[in-house]
Amino acid sequence: MNVAFMGTPEFAVPSLKCLNESKHNIVTVITQTDKPKGRKGQPCAPPIKNAALDLGLHVIQPENVNDKLVTEKLKELNPDIIVVVAFGQKLSSEILNLPRYKCINIHASLLPKYRGAAPINWTIINGENQTGITSIIMCEKMDAGDIVMQKSLTIDPEETAGELEDRLSIPGAETLLDSLVQIETGNAKYTPQDESSATFAPKIKKGNGLINWNQSEKKIHDFVRGMNPWPSAYTTLIKNNSKERIIILKTEQEATPNIETNNIPGTIMDVSGRGIKAATKNGCIWIKEVKPEGKRMMSAAAFSRGHDLKVNYLFQ
């Protein structure tokens, strides 16, 4: 088939590469515009652009994919199907209905659970132990189209959102190619989603990473994992009437959960080579890796030595 590919982040790169190595013909790659990055704000190309150019593919970077010029270009290219993998823009009904086989989306959850922009983050934040990949035929309602295929995957209890995203990108590419075979041969079974089971995964914003210490240690542990690597979970260290913002990258649950303490949640209970032990709503949690604002990542033990942390200091 002639295929137009839409995608932006690293997660979409294996899908593009596998598609390029298949019998299908990629007529164009559409991705987001270059964005400023780093302290100097230098324009940075999205991973899909770099991958597409390395493969010698035609690239379009519209501010708005639904712009008339983009639609006209797609009509001219006349793809049999449009593949969408973490693209980041909503498609108009005109584009959705333009190809013969419509538009297929590769979504990083077991739909109808976790519809939305951040399924991987919310799957981990909510402590799920199963996730997967779903391919759907896109419709105007977000992530609500008929299911073509699904592949499930077990989540490791220590896995971060970044690690899970990397791991899901491979079955994502496999599901895409398998789905295209089913569609092209006429063997695809289009299964409507159960609307009563739908849950949502709204976009994560930079300020969403504040840790609520008045939660269980598991909730905090899952929150830290789900916010890693971006936007990162953070807290404020209260020490000698000073405040310092600390990013927390890794935690470890206590071997015996739900230990009763009389400490205010967020209170430092112990400082040792193991890390920093902080009180939670119904127990405690070990902080293992941190990143002080403007500094490099380090172990919590090294941070505690450099900052002379003491018992009863407070995170809030």
C-alpha cells in the first residue's frame, strides 16, 4: 500500500523504520515543527524528522496538519492509508476519510482504557500491572475508533514511564505491520470499543510533578515512576528556614509496608547509605536518586551527605 506516516517522538521511530523495511511504500512523513530546546533555545528537530531524513523520506512539518495546503498535498499523494503514531495533533474529518482504508492509529494502552495524550504515564501512576498496544481505525472522537488488534504486556513494578515507552515501541511497530496485513487482505475484524469501560489519560504538564506526601508509599512510588523522565516528580526540602526544590527520580518501598508512624507526611525519618527515608500517609518510603535544581543526578545518599540532612527535616 501507499502509506502516509504521521508521528513525532522517539516512540514512533521503530514503527517508521519497520514500515520502511516492509513491502509498503511511504509517500510522505508528517511530523511536528522543530521546537526550541535547552538553555539557548536552539531549534531541535523531532526524532521522527531525523529518522525520516536518514531513510531518505519526504518530510512535511506543518504548524497545523489540517491546513488546506497539507490536505491538498495528501490528496495529491493519494495514500491508501494514513498511519498515525504519537503525532500530537487532532486530524480533521476530511483527512480521516481521505484514504481508501482511512487512518490507523497505534496507541500505547489497552483501549478503551487510557484514551488521551499520556497513556503510559497514567498507566504507571495508577499502579497498573498490565498494559499494551492497540491499533484502531481513527474517528473524530479521541481514541474511540474500532479496534483492529491488541497486544498485551506486563509492567515491571520498578519500571519508569520512559523505560516502558521504550519497551512498548517495539510491539507498537509489530502491531502496526500485522494490522496493515489484516486490513490489506480484508481479514481485519473491526471491534467497537466498550464505552462503559473507557478511562482517560490527559496530557501531563510541567507543573504536575509535585509529590503529595499525604498518600501511601505505593502511590508515591508509582507517581515517581510515572513522572520519570518528564516532567519528573519533585518536592521542596524545608531545612533551617530555607527551601530547596528537589527532583526525585527513584524511590524504593519499605519491605514491610504500612508501618505506623507518628510523623507528619514528608518528614525525614532516617538518612543512611541506603538513601533518605521519608514518612508517608501510612508508612514510609526510601528516596534513592535525586536531582537538585540546576545540578546533576546523584544518589540520595550522596545528596544527604552534601546537604547535611538530618532526621525531622521536612519535604513538602
